[in-house]
Amino acid sequence: MQSPLALRHALHTHPELSGHEVDSACRVREFFRPHEPDAVVGGLGGNGVAIVFNGREPGPTIMLRSELDALPIQEANRMPHRSQQDGIAHKCGHDGHAAILCAVGAELGRRRPQRGRVVLLFQPAEETGRGALAVVDDPKFAALRPDRVFGLHNLPGFPLGQVVVRAGTFTCASRGIAVSLRGRTAHAAQPETGRSPSAAMCHVIAELAGARERFGHSGELAFATIVGARLGERAFGVAPGTAEVWATLRAATDDTMAAMVRDCEQRVRAIAGDEQLQVETGYEDVFAATVNSARAVATVRAACKGLDVAEPAEPFRWSEDFGAFTRLADGAFFGLGAGPDSRALHDEHYDFPDALIDIGADVFLRIVATCLREPAP
């Protein structure tokens, strides 16, 4: 029988990118074989897996969620369980989150809940923002739909094991916007015979960067980060005819994000029109805000009575696709401190702290017990 720690190390050694988590899903299913869950649902939203433990009496469905995918980052560590996949590594801790759910499942296998049922969801493709929506849209999800849903993420820089939770927005909405401008190339000696997008590109960059002033005035987190731009090629005899600008839009609420998108598109079209250019806009890595209900946060606080619990004043700026679940069911997403000396998420030297496996499992089991003792809403 494999331990959650051994499972974590195996996942870390054999990471898989979003949409390719076939081996990771198989490892999770194999872990649970000796624990005899009441149901195993595979192929959820791609490579997702749901493990179900039924209570002895009818009651609500409590879903706990972790992720399976890794990142396109080269492992810089040299520990025995380092990644064996070139250019791919678990630098966000999803291997640890999965191990936490495995520890929860091992306990539920030994001791079923008195009532209701617990669904342990191992979700694919969180890093691209597509996984949770794919799971929710999968017809197999209907039979698993929860009454309440909870998830966690490790937080480097916070005290080890500290529970970090807040009502309302926990993580921001974000999306990448790609702006393509097309004019007409010309000889560099006669640029006037073409139509260069160079001035328009600079104007677009300035307008996108100005989103903070236009939308952050009320105190809400709302801004754009320019992440790249390209104008023509390294060809000194050619005045370029194409340009691209890439930025990440970020806001604390979905309503503000929608307003930012409308504003940016209007401004980009106006700039292109003034310069007589063709323009296209596209979006990637689209994440809705993850919003916690007051009731679910109260449940987390009640379950963690006696533990170190903190409430941040503002939402976290990074994004999570967990919001797809909290739009369907009462729920909360919270953080679990990974220690003040832990490397930052997505750092090439980051490694999930093994000590968090038992801590995270204990928090989740407390939440399950608290939920199943509560009367139905």
C-alpha cells in the first residue's frame, strides 16, 4: 500500500503538462485501489479522476479538489525525487495537493463518513484555466455535483500550516490579451509607401498599461501587465507591416474584468482605425475570479478552531480556476502556509514541503466533519 508521501514523490518525478495527465491519473487510481472507494470516475474533463466515499446515511455531497498538472519549467533541484521530464516540473505544488487528498481518502477508506458522501476530485489542466470548466461541462459531473466544495493552495512565505482564508474574492480574474496589428510592408528607404504599425503598437501598449488608472481608482485590484511585443523582423531593408502586443489583464471581480475587456477592445480598435490598420484581438489563459461564500468561510473557520488562521486584507493577485465550482455550489478556496523560507511558486528550485501533507489532510478532514454535522441549508 503506497503512502501519500510516496505518491507525491512519484508525481513529482513524473510530471505532466495540462491536458496530458494520463500517467498522473493512473497513479491516483492505483493509489486508491486498496482503499476500496465506493466509486471511481475517470476521464473527467479530460484526465480528471473523482474518488467517491459514501456515508452510511443520506446527506450532502462534499467535494474536495486538487490538481494534477505541472508546469513547463526546468527542475533545478537535485533531490532523489526530482523531475525526470526535461523542461517539465511540479513548481506550483499540485503534486502536494494531490497527496493531501490521497491522505484524506486513505482516512475515509478506514472510516467512512456517518452521512452524506465525500468526492475527492483530482482535476486536470488548472494551469491553463480550462480544467475546471471542462470538468463541470462533462456529463459525468452531473452525478457528482456537490452541495459544498472546498479547495486549497500552498502559500510560500506564510507560516507553515497557517490557514489563510477570506470571504469574497480570494484570487483575481485574469486573462491574456493578444493584439495583432496589420498594415503594409515597404522598403526601409521608402517607408511612406507602406503602412507601418509601429506608432500604433506603442499607443496600444500605453493604453493597455493605463488600465490601472481607469479601473483601479475605486481601490479594487485592476491592472494590466505588458508581457511582450513584436514589431516586424530583424531585416534592415524592410519597414514592417505587422506588430503584436501581449498583456495580462487582472481584476478582483468578473464584472470589472468584463468592463476592462470592453474598454481595451474599444481603444485598440480606435487606434487601429486612426492608423488605417487591420486589428484582431484574442484571449488565452482565461480565469474567472474565485469567490468564497461567507457561509463556507465560516465553516472553514469553525473547522480550524484552535489552529492558526489568518485573513488577508486583499485578494491574491494570482488566478485559479476553482471559481468554476463556487459558481455551482457553496464553497471556499483557502491557502495553507508553506513556510516563510519556502521558495516562491513557479521558482525553478521550488519543492512542495512534505510536512504539509498531514497538515492539509487534517484541515480537510475537519472541514468534512464540520459540514456533515451541519444541517442542510
